[in-house]
Amino acid sequence: MSFTSLGLSEPLLRAIKQQGYKIPSPIQLQAIPAVLSGRDVLAAAQTGTGKTAGFTLPLLQLLDQSKPADPTAVRALIMTPTRELAAQIANSVLTYGRFLALSSTVVFGGVGISPQKKKLKQGVNILTATPGRLLDLHNQGCVDLSHVEILVLDEADRMLDMGFIHDIRKIMKLLPQKRQNLLFSATFTPEIRQMVKGLLDSPVRIEVASSNSTAENIRQVVHPVDKTRKPKLLSRLIQDGNWEQVLVFTRTKHGANKLVRLLEKDGISAVAIHSNKSQGARTRALADFKQRRVLALVATDIAVRGLDIEQLPQVVNFDLPSVPEDYIHRIGRTGRAGLGGQAVSLVSIDEHKSLAGIERLLQRSLTSEIIAGFEPDPNLVVEPAPTSTRPSRPRPQSKRGMGSKPANNRSKGSQGRRPTKSAA
Ligand code: AMP
């Protein structure tokens, strides 16, 4: 099926052609006609599926085909959780809409508000925004949302995770009752379902892959290893595997900075991206990584949310996420657009519980390979939790998850499961 047969107009088809897209992605095949029909849409889709074009193209077409009372009004509002994602979506709006007479801009925090006010004053039809800055601008009387015809909530699950629910509620109250709503989310937690109930009117449901499963073409592997040896193991994997580009997730900003220093010591160029970095530093880090001036981008979940980094071959969970859904978001950075990818998780004994949570969500166990020279110390047990009086025991040898075969040329280890003595 071609883009032409989806009912898109000539100026949009021209822009698509310039982008070099030949055929619509599965989400585009479903989302474009659904949005064009004027119905509300609920889509389960991760970044990398082409979802941005999936909502941007028909949104542009709908706005272009109807004549508004006020040609300078904000007619479409696209809300998204992070600055980087907002910037990327705004770029897509410009790219796909380059042959249409619609104006657009993007507003997000962390940068000066004055240029954004100036742009809004000139009149903007399509506004891409992060919730906090949008409210700021509204509170200062700089934006009128009472003419919005189409609302897009992109990465809705992450917006809730990041605590934007109150801001979103406030923003909803500023919109007209009658409008088209499009909601995109990678996962469907009870909170999202709740939000959907109040927001969408008999939506068209779109799902390109099971919402809680991960792309088939991603090879997922767990390397059991002691916590303190993770940096060295990562250096080894990068060097032995001749990796050229890897996105590494850490749980904390401090952990990201520390890992960058350790990788650099091993001669691996690395840069951190997290919310303590200025917007300029984040943009630079991303550009350096995309243009392959640095090999490793070390990031926290929030900072990397929704980043469009094409054809990422490797993603590493240096720390497992505490929220299982984040695992799906993280590895969504690899294996994109039909390309293969590898998602590697370095798992220490204290993370077995997190791993079990992820495997429950995936409804399958992950292949586990112990790397020779990095066998976990069998005498280690999990550190006691601060409130607990006794150290919790590591998981017994189980049939699930990490109880799996060592790889060829890799040694078998006992994985620290024997609760012999405490190292604490
Ligand atoms: P997204 O999931 O919206 O972040 O898009 C992921 C990437 O796929 C972006 O780099 C898009 O430019 C690209 N893309 C979107 N649609 C297509 C298509 N139909 N054919 C090829 N690439 C596409």
C-alpha cells in the first residue's frame, strides 16, 4: 500500500517523497485514515514506528482543508513530555508541512521564554509544547487555546510518569469541548486507561505490536555481573564487539556522570545526557552522538524519552529500570524501522527482583549469558533493605530468566544464588 492510496493530498505526498519514504509504516497505515476520518484515536506505539508522521500528516491535511474563522489561531496542540521530543515533533511538522501555508512553533522549558512569546504573538496554527512551559505561557496571557480543533497527547504514559497529570488537566480545561483527540502511548497502565476514559470519545484503537511486548527484531540478552564490575564489563563488550554506537541507561544522573568518566578512562568516548545538564549541553550531546563524534551516550530514562536516534544498533541497561515498563521504552531505541538491534542488560544480584518484574511484563524469560572473566561472586547476597532486619536472599536457581545457559566460549557461573554468607 502506498501513501497515495491513504488519501493524502499532493503537497503532503511531495514532502513525503522528499523525505525518501517509499511505503507507509504499519502505524501510518492505520493512523492516517483514522485521523483523516475525524475520529478520536487511541494508539499503542513506541518511538521508532513512524508514529510522528502517523499523526502529523493527517493533522496537517485536516487543518489545510478547512478554513478557520481566525487564520492566526492555534488550531492543533501537540503535547509531549520532553524538550527533545517536542523539538523533534516540531521539526516533523515543518518538514511534512513545508508545502502548506500553516504556521507552527514549539515551546518548552529550559530555554528563554521571550522568543517563544514573540513567535506566539505572530500567530501559530500548530503548537508543539511540553505541559509546564505551555501553562506558564498561558498564565502570562501569551497563548489562547480556545480554538484548538485537534489535540495530540504523545507519549502519554511518560507524561503521567513525569507527574504532568495536573498540568494536563489544567490545559484540558482551556480547550474547547468539541475537538478531535489523539492519544499515543507505548504502554497501557491503569492510569493511562483512566485518562483515556475521560478524554476520548469512542476512539479508533490502533496497535502495531502488542502494547506490552518488545520488537521481534531486537535480540535481548542479560549478562549477570557484580555491580562493581559493570563498568569494566561494558568497556569489554564495547571493545570486543567493536561497537560503534551505544546508548547506555543508568538509573541516576550521578551514575551517568560516573560511568562517562570510567568509560573515558578506558579510551571510550562518552557523554551523559540528563536533566541536570543545560538544554545546550543536552542538544550538543545528542548531536555528537548522532554524528558519531562520541561512541556512548549515557542517559537517564527521562532525558532520553522519545529521542529519535536512527538505526541504533546497541542499547545497554547498565542498571535495570525500577519500573518494568521503562524497559520497553528503553529498548525501543534499537531495532528500529525493521533493522536488527541488540538490547543488553547488565544485571547484578540486587536487581533480580526488577528483572523478574520485567520478565513478567514481557511474559517470557530473557536469555542469560555470563561473560568469561565477569562471573558473579557466588558468595554475594543482596544487601539488606534499609527497613528490613534480615538480608533478603537471592532467587533460588529458577527455571525462569537468568537461570539459563552460558554462551559458547563463555563460562558458566553460579550467579551468586547460593546464599552461603553475607558480604555485607
Ligand atoms: P518516529 O517513530 O515518529 O519517531 O519515527 C521514527 C523514524 O522513522 C524517523 O526518523 C522518521 O523519519 C522515520 N520514518 C517515518 N515514517 C517512515 C516511512 N514511512 N518510511 C521510512 N522512514 C520513516
